[in-house]
Amino acid sequence: MKRAFFSVFLILACLGSSILLSQRAHAVGKYCLAWWRERGYYDSAQCSYVTMNVWGWDEQGNPKSDVKIYTTWGVQIGNTGHDGGAEIIIDVNNQYYDLKCVDNMGSVSDVAPIMTSQRYPCWGHYSYEMGFLFKSDRTAPARSTLLLTVL
């Protein structure tokens, strides 16, 4: 009886650990929206166009290059460069954008709030800037001193 109980216990323990390990293996990274800001008229008035500046960093604060920037409706509108940044020109013909990061590893991403340059009181003069922090384990809390050094 004890031997049968012990065998069942071992089988359940092995199954439980394999399920936990497989879930951990599928927990690919996540791009967390670390900060987002609207650059108003005075920031944008110097440019002849309005932009969304997107930045990407890893957990150590290093620039993350070749991250694809997509809208939530599946249109790729940019890639980050070697400095981890991408400048995306906003279509001023009443276009709205919300952005997320996509990579080849199947990572998930937070979505930046909807952005447009067509807003009162300065129509056509709004730009935006945002930063995404990549976490290699999407189940772990984000811990980085990046925001202290950037802002």
C-alpha cells in the first residue's frame, strides 16, 4: 500500500514539474511600455512633419535593434535602428496609430495609447515619444534602472 502510494506520488510530482517547466519554456519575452509622452506644439513646431519616436531597450539598458514596430491592425510601420530608436512620420490625413513591438521569438508587447496629430487646439502639430523595455521573462516583474537614467 505504501509502495503504491509512493509510486503515485512520484508520477504526480514528475507530471507537475514537467507541466511547470513546459509553461516556463513557453514564457517568451515581453515588451513593456516603460514611458509615453505627447510632444506638444512647441516641441513639434520646429519640424515640417510630425513623428512618433519609438525607443527599445533590453533589461540592462542597451539599445535593442531590429525590433519591428506594428500597429494593432497588423501594419508594420518601422524598425528600430542600431541605436534602438525609430522615427516614424505620422500621416496627417486624420490617421490614428497605436503601436506595439514584434520580434521573431514570439514575444508579446504592451500597446501604446492611440496617437494622432489631428487634435485640438494645434491641428497637425502633435508628435509622440515612447520607450519599450524588453523583459526576457514576461512572467517576472520589470526591474530596471533604465527609467532613472533615461528620464
